[in-house]
Amino acid sequence: MAPHSNFRRTLLLVLACAALWFHNSEVGFLAGPGGPPPKEPSTVRSAPPRSVERAAGADANAEPVTGESSIVEEILAGISVAFSLLSKAIACSAIVGTGPLVGLWSSVALGFASLFGMRPGVVAGSAAVVVVPLGAFVATNGLGLVPLVVLLAAIIELVAGLVGFARTLDLVSKEVLAGFLNALGLALLVSQFGALSTPMGFGLAAICAALTQFLPSAPIPSSLVGLAVATAVGIGFNFDVPTLAMKAKDPTAFAGGLAALPQFQLPQMPSIDDVQLALPCAISIAFISLIETLLAARVVDDRKCEDLCTFFYDENGELVMQGGDPEAPLQVDVPTSTVLSLAAGNGASVLLGGFGGAGLVPQTVLNLNSGGRGQWSIGSYATSMVVFALVLAPFVGQISVPALAGIMVQVSLDTIQFVPTFDAIKAAFDGKEEDAKIRLGILVITAVLCYQVDFAVGIVTGVALDKGAEALKLKKAE
């Protein structure tokens, strides 16, 4: 794709995003004595109805996860997530063109940053939606400007957090979210086909997927059991299948030891030309990482039947903080703290020589399914990645790629919104709801654009169509 075409698409995304943010940003994320004075005392009401429709929202086809998990269950869930991210982190490194462990250390930086402000349960790490545009940038401009691109993206995310960008999450309806998740799940499923291309690979993946699906998730995550059994079967029968060490294409990648530690590096002062060259890619990366991270937070809300990432307003339309002290000088809502945590993680990844990432919906779903509920699982995930690189690298390198693919196949099926999509189709053909066909159209268009064009383009287009349909409905009602 030509550079001018990339710039035009980025500019279009920025303008659309800005318009949507101004549509929904009468108040910032700060509240308390220093914030805007309230107009009048009023009764608190919930967020706009369609933003909190739990029954038909994201992941409605999955069982809700409620209650508390033990610390042991949380730690095991984090280990399971770490295993599922190993192959993805290495693949992301290959897409960007860096060393095989760079994606792993990027995930470590984001994982530890998630402990400070990220919505509990959300897993952040190396993300394909981030490295694909970054890989295209590297193909044209080389690796030298990657730290600058990621640092600029982190600064943009920081500014987005400070100006209350997280409130745009209210604009994402259940149809747009279902379309996004359908495209993401399908893309994840298709990405595993290479590992399933041989009978032996397909068999190992099927064993892992079946155990992941049908075994109980406690006290040991079923995905961890499936991974261990499938890998053992492959080794026991001497199956000719690729391992993580083979996929890395670097014999020293899984040697372990202190040599695997990343080199701390400070970014160099860039020139104006470098900034102009890196900024369009940074804007695109920042936008999609913000959206996917906030949507991952929304998925956790829906699965846990909580409202930590749902905003509440008074009857004047002003933001009201839930569960906070009204006399406190500063309050930050959970979606905004999630954005700030993301910015910190991406900034930290630059210092470790990484390329950043985002909140990951599939790994977040896996974390929830495995018993991960809070910060213990996220801390376990980040720590496990460090242990994998430094201590257990020789053993981790022997894990078969098809076994990991089996986990991701199951995660992709959990990500696809089968029940909400079927309900939308049924409602459209029942004819009982006046706008049911429009809602189905928005879901389908969002999914197609996310899968075929770009996730950011699909989400922005879906939200724009959604708001247009709402405006048309109001006009008819008048």
C-alpha cells in the first residue's frame, strides 16, 4: 500500500475518532473539587440503556464467571495464559522483524504495567493488530524508528487517557461489539490453520481443544492440562510437528539464562523528519490498541456481570463516579485508568527494546475461563513469561505448536458471538422489532470491515452507522 494511502486512512481514522469523542465528551475523567461544578443536585441514572445490555452483549453465549477464585487457581490461570501467548509473541516478533524474544519482553512490560490501573482480568501483551501496521512500517523504513513509533503511540494513549477518551466506549453498541468479536475470533481461527495442516498436527490440536473444552477449569486450568497432554502425546509417538524452538528460527532463542534478558535502552532524541515519518503509524497503532483494550475490559464486565467499565450519569448527562469519595481531590474511572496503564506498559516496553501491544480479547477470555478473576492471574502471567525466558526456556522450546493451536482454536470459538449473532438474525426475520434489520446490518458490516479491511476502520464505521440509525429513529419518532 502506498505511503500516501496509509496517511489518508490514518487521517480519516483520526478525524472520525475525534468526532465520536467530541460527541460524547462533555465531561472529562476528573471529578471532585477541582472539576466542573454540578448544575443541580439530581438523581443518578445508569448509562445509556444499550451500553449495558448484559443479556445480549458480548460473549452472551458463554457462561458468566462470578465469585472468587483461590490464589492457586489465579496463579494457574496466569500460567495458562502465558503459555498461550508464547507462540503469539514469537509470531509478532517475526512480523516486526526483531529477535524472537522481543515480543515476549513486550508482553512482560505490559503485563506488569497492568497491575497498576488496568481493569482486573484484562490480559495485555503482544498484539497482532499492533504489529501488522508496525511490520508494514518496518518494511518501508527499517527497524531504527520502531522505538519512536511505539513511544509516540504511548504518548498519544496517555493524552487520550487525560482527555477522557475512554468514554467513547459508551458509543460501542452490542452489535458493533459482536461484529468486532466475530471478526477477531474468525481471524484467530484462520491464523491457526497452518498448524493444523497435517494429520498429526490436527490430531494434537484436537486433543488439546477437546480437553480444554470438556475438562473443568478448576483447580487446574483445562487449557494447561490439554497443552501438557497434547505435547506429551506428540513426544511419546515421535510426531513430526514443529516446536516453539523450531518456529523461532534461532537456536539461541530458548537457551535461557541471563543472556536472554532484554537490554535497557533510552530512546534517542528524534529529528522533526523522523517524527513526521513515524507519527501516522503511531496514531493508527494507538487508536486500535485503545479500542481493543477497552473492548477487552468490556468483555470482562459482561462475563463477570459487573459495571466497572460502564459509565454512569446524572439526569443532566454529567459523569458520576461510582463508589468513590465525593470529597476526594481526584478520581479516575476504571476505563480511564485502563488507558493510562496501557500507555505506561507501552512506554515501558520501549525501554526494554520492545514494540508494545494492547489488551487481548482472546487471552482475556482464556484467563476468565481458566479461573483468572483479578490481579493475581495477571501477575502470574507476567512472571511466568519471565521464568519461561530465563529458566525454563529449553523445556518451553519443546512445546509443540499444534498443541498451542488447539488452545487458540478453543479461544477463537469462545470469542465468536454465536448466540448474539443468531438472536440478531432471528429478530431481523421475525419482524417484531422495527429496527432489527438495521441492527443486523450494522453487526454484519462491522464484522466484514474488521476482517477484510482493518479493525479500526470496522469499529469506527460500525459506530458511525449505529449513531446514524439512532438519529434517523429519533427523527421518525418526532
